[in-house]
Amino acid sequence: MGIKGPIMASRCLTDVMLRGAQPACRLSALLPHLFFCRQAHTDVHAQKPSRFYKAAHVTPAPDNAGYQLMLDSKPVKTPGKRLTVLPTLPLALAVAAEWEWQDKGKPQLHTMPMMSLVAHALDQPRPLDKVIAHILNYVHTDAACCLYEEGALAQRQRRVFVPILEALHGDLGWRFVLSDSIAGSPQTDALVEGVRSWLAGLDPWHLAAAEQLTTTCKSVVLAAALLRGHIGPAAALAAARLEEDFQAEEWGRVEAGHDLDEADLRSRVFGPSLFVRLLQLR
């Protein structure tokens, strides 16, 4: 098996999710394959002594509450000391795979995007109103609504963002205002309340994903469009990088600069995208 670590495993899962028709069936079939192939590999090759567990696995949680993540015989707990119980088996297997692909030493959190979101959803370190207020801070400066002055970049922004905004208007009734003002794009009170109401209706799992997508893309529009299925993660990533890619086309890419930024952004967009897809699989 050519997968060598948690980043490649996560990328493989995401690629299957994005490939062609019926992605849910293929993804559901691939998750146990990734997990058990790694487990079979560890049976042959002894674990390095610096890893404090031999294997990660999943068991049914008590009272049919979901699926419990285990390291050997011990349940995994979040930083807030909550048991890591996942609502769907595919998500539980994906998180277990992240633990299983840790080779040695302490777990490397930057290679565990699913676990990070799970911990955030379970611990809920801030009150709901604080989380919603944080996301709403992006409404009046949304990257999808703040355009450049008329020119090639503004034309490209309109081609990308207007269809997304129209899809959200038809779906949720949101009517965002576009602006090329340096002060941002002030939105109506009705729009703000509509976004607030939608966020308040999300469960902790989807709210954790929405918050990460919003802060990463600097856009409530892109976060909502992705969670509502109007765009995929590749389109969300391209939209979030639109301005930077345009400038790179004009002035060139900075080695070890643009590529690292893109890799980090890709992880923070594709991670929650895969996370919410796995929540939907049963």
C-alpha cells in the first residue's frame, strides 16, 4: 500500500469523495480498507517503543450512542476529558485512521484534522452565542462580497462568487450586498439575522466545521455554500484563493511561500468538507 502517513491517507479519502458518481459508496468501502490495511501492517512490523499505544480501533458505544474511539483497551478522551464518541461509523473509522497512522512519539495534531474537529465539537470550549458572534464578524467583510475596483480581478470575482450567492439566495433566502468599497460590504440587518438563525440551527458537529471554514476562507458565503452542497471543496479552495492566485499569475509564485500557504489552506478546507460528508454516511 502506497500510503505512508496520515496526510496521504486523508488526501486519499478526499480524492475518493470527489471522484465521479456515488462517492458515498466508494468512500464507505475505502474507510475500513485504509484502517485494516494499516492494522495488518502493524501486526507484521513491531511498533516503535516511543508510541504509547499499539493500535487504534472502534467499538460500539454504550446505549447505542454511536461509536467509541479506542487506543488499545483505553477510550480516547478529548482535551476537555470527554469520551470520543462519534455519531457515524465512517467518521469513527476516519478518526481512528488518523491515530493509526501516527508512527511515533506524541500525536502530531496538524496531521489529524478530523480529530481536531471532533474535539472542538465535543468540548464546545466557548458558549454557542460566542461562536456565532465570531462567525458573524465575517459577514460585513466577506471575501465573496468585497470586490476590487472594476478590472480583470473584479470580473473574475463576479464570475466565481455571483453564482454561489445566487444559489444561497434560492436556498436560504440570503441576499448579500456586493461592494468595492474599502470599508467592506455592509449587509442588512435581515441578512445578519438570517445567517444567525441558520448558525443557531446547526448541531455542534456542523457548527465546528462552519467555524473552521469561515475563518479559513474568510467567508460565511463559502462556508455555507460548501455545507449546503452548492460547491465542493475544490471549488471552495479555488474561490478562497482567487485573489492570491490572480496576483501570482501577474507577479509569479514565491517558492516555499505560495505552495505552503496553499497546502495549509487545502487541509483546512478539505478537512471539514470530508468531516461533514462522513457525518452523512451511515
